[in-house]
Amino acid sequence: MSAKRIVVKVGSGVLTGEKYHDVNPEVVSRIARQVAVLIKQGRKVAIVSSGSVAIGARHLEVGRRDLSIPVQQAAAAVGQSDLIGLWANGLGAEGLKVGQILLTHDDLANRRRFLNARNTINTLFDFGFVPVINENDTVAVHEIKFGDNDTLSARVTNLIEAGLLAVLSDVDGLYSSDPRLDKDACKVDIVDRVDDSILAMAKDSSTRTGLGGMASKVRAADEAARFGAATIIIPGAKENSLLDALAGKRIGTFFFPHENKMSGKKHWIEYTLKSQGSIIVDKGAKDALTLNGRSLLASGITDVKGDFESGEAVDIVGSDGRTIAKGLVNYHSPELARIMGRKSGEIEKILGYKIYDEVMHRNDMVFSG
Ligand code: GLU
């Protein structure tokens, strides 16, 4: 595989071996050796590593099953320094140095912070350092969480425009059903496109420790595919699994990227931004958007729902209630309530100013389905 930039996602289950609390530094060294080879080949590698909660729980002497959110957050705070230490040691033995990056969903939902994070990672690459990324669990409550590091790794793939997402897991790929329950379960080697049947398979199989399980890995692969990146799900603790997979050996499950990839900005709108409201449009506006490739104008808007600022993501919804597209809106909701149904030429008279003719520009819009 020729990917110049690779995101290597390492799950807690890969680092901890059979017993949840025991982190195995040998596995870190094994992965570090392979990362060093990839970097010597001239590639840039960012690691997304879980493990802070698992490690922290051991220090706090609490069992993993019954951790409340505050205890998980405390465990993450305690475990993160050990986790970064493990990577610093493992990669250090290969002559590589690390930079720690902790992100929340909110960080990537803000375009300026998204670009700042990208700049920092690119600067680390310029210095030859390896970014080691995790969710900032200490501050991430539900609303601003990625939820699991599979999702985070897909966002990082978009963030750094990587060509490959390598998900190192404690299972050796996607199975047709759960291999522990079904002796006829077989491994899927290649996925052209994530569809309902693939998602159904993923729902049936699970991983040992990770938060996301197989379903979130497959969703991450789909998200990466839309951005034009391939994904491999491979057994992470196995010697050389990453290099073998890159050399084309039949290992794990390979997900093809889509041919018509979304631009980085559209991918960001679709996956990273949460919709803050909706704009209801009439049939004329719907046709102009879907059939004629036009931007959204005020004249076709019949209703505005929710309370949003300009620059935020909102859905465009047809009169039948179906979402047509999602995108960045140029006017905030009280302005829209005043100009909806009116011609662009009237906007200035109504508001006393006009920012744009378009309520939502075509280039800031992603269509559903
Ligand atoms: N961020 C969590 C940790 O470091 C892990 C999340 C996950 O396993 O997906 O423990």
C-alpha cells in the first residue's frame, strides 16, 4: 500500500493482553518497531491510542465494569501519563520521539481549532515526531465526546488527510457472525462498501475490551472510505501484522476507499458537525438544490426550526419531512425567520444589511443518501 500518511489506532484490548489491567510493554514495542519501519519508508504516522482508563483504573484500584463517569475521567487523568510514557519508551527505543495530543469532539467541530490541530500535527511531522492522540476523557462529557477511539481515529484520518486507517484490534478482522458463538462464522477479507449487510455482521461480533466494538470500527471504516482513505482491521498484538497487511498479505479485513471522495471540508460538515436546527424548504427550492445544483436562497424557505448562529451546521428539510442536505448556514435563525420566503434583493431592506445572497452556499452543503 502506498499511503503516505497512516493513522494507527491501537485499542485498549491490544495493549492489555488477557487480563484487562496488565499493560504489556512488549506489544507497544512490537507496534513501535513497525511504526519505525513505516517512517523510514518516508511515511508520516500518527497513533491514536486508547488505554488511559484501563491503566488508570489499575492505579485507582477500581474494577473496570462499574466505573462511573467521574471515576472513568479520573482514571483517564491518572492513566494518560503512563500511556504516553509507554509510547515514549517504545518509540524511543526506535529513535523516535512523541508529542501528546488530547482532543474532544468540540475541538474538531470548530473549524479554527480543527485547522490548529492539523497544523500542530503537521509541525510534529516536520520535526519527525510521532503524534500520539487520545480523547481528552477528563473534560469530555457526553455532548462533546467522540464516544470511542474508533470514531476519533476516523476523524483524525480526515484531519491529517491520511490515505490509510489501520485499526489494531484484539480481534483479527470482521466476521460474518460472532466466532465465539457461531462455529460457521468466517472472516470477511475485503469490503468494497459498507452497506446494511456489513453493518449487520458488525453488530453481531464484539471485541473484548474496547468501548466501540466491531460496529464502531466498521462505521469508522465507512467514514474514512468516504474521505478516500482505506481501512484495515487487523490483530494488533500479532508480530508484524501491520507491515504484513501493508505488504498485501491476507490478514484482517480490508475496506476499500470510495472512488468519489468527499472534500475534506464536506467530510467535516457531514461527520464532525452536529446539526443545530433545520430549514424547511418548498418544492421549488428542493428541485433547485437537488436537480439544478443551486445554492439555497431565502425565497424557498417556508420555516426555520431551532436556534442557531451563522456558520453553524443545519439540516435542509423538504416539505415531506425528509432531510435533503446538511450544511453551513450564512444567517442566524432570527435573521432567517425575517427573510424567509423573500427575494434576495429584499434582504438588505429587511435586515438593514446583507451578508450573502445565498442562505447556504452549494460548496458548504452535503446531500443526504
Ligand atoms: N479514550 C479511552 C482510553 O484511553 C478509550 C476509548 C476506547 O477504547 O474507544 O481509555
